[in-house]
Amino acid sequence: MAQRRQHRRAAQVGTPYPEALAAFDERVRLVTPGQWDSPTPCTGWSVRDLVNHLTGEQLWVPELLMGATIAEVGSRFDGDVLGPEPVAAWTAAAQAARQAWEVPGATELTVHLSFADVSGQYYLDQLTTDLVVHTWDLAEGIGTRTRLPAELVDFALGEIGGYGDLSGSGLFDPPLPVTEDAGPQARLLALTGRRDGG
């Protein structure tokens, strides 16, 4: 058992994926029944749309880590993956994804993404960064707990800082200017076209 736990820790060194999952999970559980249709900083996305997106991302993890291609998975995770119990759907997907990453050697696998074949580590880092930014989006959408854990902010800032202008992807607005004394969270959000009001 001790050896298994050691492998699990080693699989995620340097990537706070479990912490990012937990931060998003915390906000999901704060969504009230009347907030699922509320807008978020993601243009055109409601709270439900946002949670659906992150749930779908986690559903892909076990498939891609087992070597499936985008074409092989097909449209299985398109559309609404939340159903009538969105919190339960998110919880199940997050748990399955985390367990997939805990398999020894998961970060060393080759993962077939839509734009290229990448390492499991690259995929894990990308997933973690997306969780961090969208945790803030969800918090803004429901009006609570917009201050993110410093460890997560620092990690995502380090990742996104190396991506360049993300607006060309169509998923983010152009970067916003920040003051010289802006904190890490404000700088992270500005890089993704968001303004930190916290």
C-alpha cells in the first residue's frame, strides 16, 4: 500500500491537479438551484454550460489515457453531459479522471489530442490550467469565493505565461493590461482577457 501511494504522488509531481479539481468542486457545490442559468465571464456560457464543459473534459481523461483518439471517442461527450443531476455528474467524472491519473506512469503516456500527440504530463498540465481559470469563472458566475489558492494561481500563471496570446484560439479574449503592482491572480486573469475584481 505504501508503495502504491508513493507511485500516486510521483505521478503528479509539480502539477496540482487534485487541488485544482477540489477548488472547482467546491464552487460547483455552492451553486444554488436558481444559478445554473446565470451568466459567467465565458461569453455565451451559463454556469451550467461552464460546469458541463469541465465535466466533459474530465470524461475524456480515462479514454485518452487508454490510448483512444479523438475520432474513436467521437461525439460521445458532446452536448449535455450533466443530465438532471449536474453535481452528481461532475463528481463522477472528476473522480474517474483523478483515478485515471493515479495509475503509475500515466504522465509518461502518449496522448492523442486534436492538434497533436503530446505527453501525458503536457495533457495534465493543460487540464489543470483550464480548471484553475474556469474555477474563477464559476466563482464569478455564482458570486462567491473568487480568490483562488496561491499554489494554483502560480502554477497556471507559469503555464499560460508560456502560451503567448491565447485569443487566437477563439476560447479567450485578448489579454488585458495590468498595473506593475498587480498580483499573480490579476496577472493570470488578464492574460486570459479577464479582469480580477477581488
